[in-house]
Amino acid sequence: MKNIDSHSHVRGESIYLDDIPLVEGTLFACVFDSPIAHGKIKSIDTSEAEKCDGVVRVITAKDLIGENQIGGIVPDEPLLADGEVHFCGQPIAIVVATSEELARKAAKKITAEIEPLEVVTDPRVAAANSDLIVPPKTFVLGDTAAAFMDCEFVFEGRTEQNGQEHLYIETQGAYAVPMENGGLKVYSSTQGPTAVQRAVCRVTALPMHKVEVDVQRLGGGFGGKEDQANAWAAICAVATQLTKKPVKYALHRMEDMRMTGKRHPYSSDYKIGLDKNLKIVAYEATFYQNAGAACDLSPPVLERTLFHCTNSYYIPNVTATAYCCRTNLPPNTAFRGFGGPQGMFVIESAIAHAAEKFGVSASEIQRRNLIDDGDEFPYGQKAESEAITSWTQADEKYDLAALQKEADDFNANSKYFKKGVAVMPVCFGISFTKTPMNQARSLVHVYTDGSVAVSTGAVEMGQGVNTKIAQVAATVFGIDVADVKVHTTNTLRIANTSPTAASAAADLNGKATQLACDTIRNRLFEVAKELVEAASINDLSVRDGFVFRNDEKTSLTWASLVMEAHLQRVNLSEHAHYATPGIHFDWTNAKGHPFAYHVYGTAIVGVTVDCLRGRYEVDYVKCCHDFGTSMNTAVDLGQIEGGIVQGIGWMTMEEVVYDADGRLRSNALSTYKVPDIYSVPKEIDVLQLETSRNNLAIFNSKAVGEPPLMYGIGAYFAIRNAIKSFTDRSPGFDCPFTPEKVLLNLYPDES
Ligand code: MTE
Ligand code: LUZ
Ligand code: MOS
């Protein structure tokens, strides 16, 4: 089944924030943001801007009616800088004008006198200064200190990982419209309608029941709109409250790149101990997370790094510590994988390091240490593992040894082109690691013509969640998907939503929809039972628009059943609540069962490096992926392909560059390169893992949004392997592997 949005997407008819028709009298906002990364604000001069054509109002921190604060986890993020600035791009003032152009023109006329303070951009420097946003977190399994003493081989090293720009096609934005009695309706391009509602209420001092947030769909979020859509909605809300006019703000690309946070860069240390059979006996890792200037979602991102620090491997002795370091960069935030990829890169680096010293392929160490059923993760949960099966099935289908031999043969005969192969196993936990967030609600109406409307807390951002939710309703009722409409995500219809994140939206909101539809169907079948004289509702089903009794078609249509039930005054609506059962986590001992289940897979990645120019191509990504039982293979394959390409982009060409003054240099599409059609892998082959275990996923169809991104990490190690067949020197573990960096590693003596 196709994504239900495909027709309107291709025709350009799908509605995004910028397609919402504007109300008469709408004004436009634009932000004046800090030109420097750290300083004391001496004065702000808005007088020239106020005199500009079309300017209705200029707003600074002192004008806010509510609290000047949007920090969700830690209250350390003013909406508008007050007294100090902490990063380049931090909003200081809002200009509201009669057109977008006039607002932007006037914002350029604002000046601020800011006395510079020391700028820190390095997380290790922040940690040395004890500038941590929350206390460090540690996971311990077994006893690493004792285990290292017994290890025959111990290797230590350091890794550097850079950030990643989300580059959703639709930039951040919001549109606030005043309602009666001081209320507001806010359209926002957000993954978290409730997070936006809370932020808006805080800065306007409105109670939540007076603020309605509505989301049709996003042109991509990738985590960048889990928390960071809040500021723009709050800015529009404040401007609407003060002008009593609708206010819209859709960021330009360079504003978005400059002012919003990205994937967290990390600097990390590892120590790995193995026995002579290549079993990993002990592993220690220390992560320095570059959180940026405010907390945002950094602590849970940091936690997910710890949760994924051993990836798909069972290691009996683990100590992992993570520091949440405050720097003068825009606050970094959620990004597909949410810290998991950062944890995985470090263990993969440690394994590659050990393999090099042993003179074996990293895949030998990887394979011998895969986690098995019943093995314990460092956080106490026991694995129901598909790590070995996905590896075995990938190897059977794609023949790792043959792929390696093909590369070796090629390399023996080629001086300046070298091929490299790497394997990337992935194990990713599904559930928000904050247990209370794992809940969702669904509101289902069956109308008297038999058509069905569904509302949930899930936000459609291209990942196909609405398609899956429509499929759930259609499957439970036995009707056509075309008879189900999934409506906008709206805080009046669905309250207190968790953001659409953690890959869990289809599971949580799909399960709630399933519960609501089950209830309505059972009521309808009670009516049908009498009409078609069935013994039990269990004998009934709906197919092709008719009610069936014991698989035998009756003359009762679905639509007439619905109308008859309505005439009998049966309730045709239901609001259902779902909370993932069985999950818990206790931070006092850092143990528990935080995940509903894990998604596993194994990818084999092959690349060719041009050793004269440093350029490379990804020849193939061949993976065996654990779908559970996919309820929509087309959507899931799209997620896998997109995730792989986004992961490869992070590992190879995407380079976020801040200078020492904390100014973003890669601030436009001319200086920040993402994968395009020419740089995607020439081949992506996906094998569906054959497994029939039960899980807590919707219809057994496992979450797929984030896990495939981490297959992309294999591209880094494949490039590294290709380089190693050209030169004797081994590259460090420092991503992304841009062509420039590849070249420097190919000719280390010249650099
Ligand atoms: N796919 C598209 N096309 N656009 C997106 O913004 N976000 C990813 C992933 N796939 C994203 C995407 C991220 S970060 C997450 S957490 C999941 O989708 C969220 O949706 P799900 O829970 O429905 O999988
Ligand atoms: N967001 C969040 C997430 O708040 N908690 C999580 O555990 C998470 N995991 C992945 C992506 N977003
Ligand atoms: Mo995704 S990082 O959970 O929005």
C-alpha cells in the first residue's frame, strides 16, 4: 500500500505551514539575533527599526506578559536574551511588521552593544571548567577495573564526532491567530504540539485550555522540531498577544541554520579489553557531549548514548560515563537516533582499533561478541536478540567473505582506486527512555455514512505514520483505507501528547487507535448480531463493504449497519488511551527495563575511494533488517533508505563548522553539503529478517524511523578500510570523513 500522501505530495497539494491561507490583517515577525557567542548586553537600540516602514512593534524581553523562559527540562533558556547572550544566533528582539520583507529589513536596523565574554566551543574545556548542565551519568555492569587486570589485550583511544544539520526541507515556523477572550490558535511546524502549547502558555501567561495548537504535517523534522519548534511558536504568540493581530514567522534557510541547534558533537575516550579468542571482556567509555548554550533535550540524548554504548554486543564488564557540557553554541537537540549513533560510533571505533592490533578484520570481533537471548545490557534489561540471526542471514544472502575477496582482488590490481568493506550491526531500543512519555491517545468517529475520522497525537513528517494509523483503523473495522481520514494533530482533540519521536509514534498512537476502533467495532457487532442472527460477535467480520457471518456474506452493508446502530442510539465515537506495559527505569541504580523491544539489523557497506583525489563512492549497502512483521513494506523501505542516506551523510560529507568565536561558517547550502542523488549508495539492498517472535509493536510491525540511520556508520569504517589498503598508516576516529580529510589521511606525510 502506498503512502496516503503520495498523490497530494506529487501534485504539490499537500498543506504545510506556508500553505495555510492567511487571515486578513496578518503581521509578520522577524528576529534580531546575537551577532556574538557570549557577552553582556549593555544596551539594545531599536529606535531605527521602529521608524521603519510597516513596523508595528518591536518586542524585547521586558515586554513579555508571561515568563521569559522556554527551557523544558532545565529553565535555562530565555525566549529573548536578557542581560547576557550565550550563543551566536540567540534571539534578542522581535520585529513585527506588515510584510515579511519589511520585518526583515527593520530587524537589520537593530543594534546591540554587547561586551564580549570568553567563548567556549569545546566540550572538554567546558567539562574542565565544571560547566555541566546536569551531573554526569554512569552505567556500570560487572567490574571493569578487575576485568582489565585479567585482560590479555587492552587498547585505548579517543574519538571525535561532529554534529549534523537537520536540513528538513520545510524550515521552522509558526502562525498564531488571536481567538476570543484572549485565547490563541497556533499553527506550528512541530513534532510536539503539546510542547509548543506549554511554551506558548508560559510566555503569554495563558492557561493551556485557551491555547489550541494544530499541526497538519511537517516537511521533515528529524528531531529538529521535537523541542526547537517551541521558540518560533512562542515568538508568534507573544507578538499576537501584544498586537492583537495574527502573526506569522517562517524562518529563511540561513536564519534556521544559524539560530537552531543540531545533532550533538561528542568527544569520547574508550578503553577496550579482549581475551585471545577476541571476546570483549571489558569496555570503558567516557563521553563529552557538546550540549550548546542551553539544556534543551541534551540530558535524555546523553542517556540514550549510554543506553547504546555497547551497540549489538554483549560485554560482561562495562563502565560508561557521560558529561553534558555547556558551550557557547546554539543548544544542540534531538536528531534521528538521539545520541544512540554517537554511542555506537565509539564502540565501533574501539573494535576497529583492536582488530587492527590483532591483524584481523573488525567483523571477526563484531561477530564473536554479538548479544544473544538472555544476555544483559549494561542497564539491566535482558536481550531478546536478533543480532546473531540478522548477521547470519545477511552473511548467507550477501556472502561477506566473497564481498571482502572482491574488494581485496580489486585492490591488488588497482593502484589509485581502493575498495573497502565494513559491517555495521545495529541494536536500537524502542520507547522513550523517560517511561512516562510512553503514552498516547486516539479519538475515532464513525460517521453515519460509514466513513471514519481519526485523530491522534502523532505528527506526520514524511515518515508515513498517518498511513499506518489509517491502516490500523481500516484493518480493525474491515473497511477500505480510503474510508478512513486521519486528521490534523490538534491539542483540542488530543491533549497532553508526547512528541512524535523515539520512533514510537506508530506504536503508541497506532495501539491507541486500535483500542478505540476495537471498542466501536464491538458495539457495532452487537447490533449486527441481532440483524443477521449470529450466535456471537466473534462470528462476524466486515469485508468488501458487507458484514460476513462465519465467512459467509450477508446482505447487511457496513454503511447500513452504522446507520442502524446510530438509530439505536449506539455510541459511534471513542477516545482511547494506550500506555506501553512492562517498562520501567530507575536512575538511582541505573537499571531497569526501559525498552518495549529492540530493533536489530546488520548492514554490509562497500565503498570505493579515489586515492588521488580523496573522493569516494558508496557502492552498496546490503542489510538484513528486523521489521518484525511489516504492516507497510513500502513505507518501511522508504524509512530504511532515507535513514541510511542520512547516516552516511553524517559520517562522510556533512560538516558543521563553527569558528573559535562560535560563529557558524557552514551556514548555507553552498557550504553545507548533504547527500544528493549523485552521492547516495549505488545499491541499497534490504533483506527482511525472517523471525516470528511476538513483540509490543503495532500489529507486530517494529518501529523503523531511527534504527536504519546507524547502518550509515558502516560507511565511515568502509572508507577507513579502503584508506588502510593504500597506506600503512591508520586514520584516527574522527568523523565526518570528508573528501579533504580522506586525502589528508591518504598522504599523511604530505599533510
Ligand atoms: N522520515 C521522514 N521522512 N521525515 C522525518 O522527519 N524523522 C525521523 C523518522 N523518519 C523523519 C523520518 C525521526 S527522528 C523519528 S523519531 C521518526 O521518524 C518519528 O516517527 P515515527 O515514530 O512514526 O517513526
Ligand atoms: N526523545 C525523547 C527521543 O524525549 N526521549 C527519547 O528517549 C528519545 N529517543 C529517541 C528520539 N527522541
Ligand atoms: Mo526523532 S530524534 O526521535 O525526533
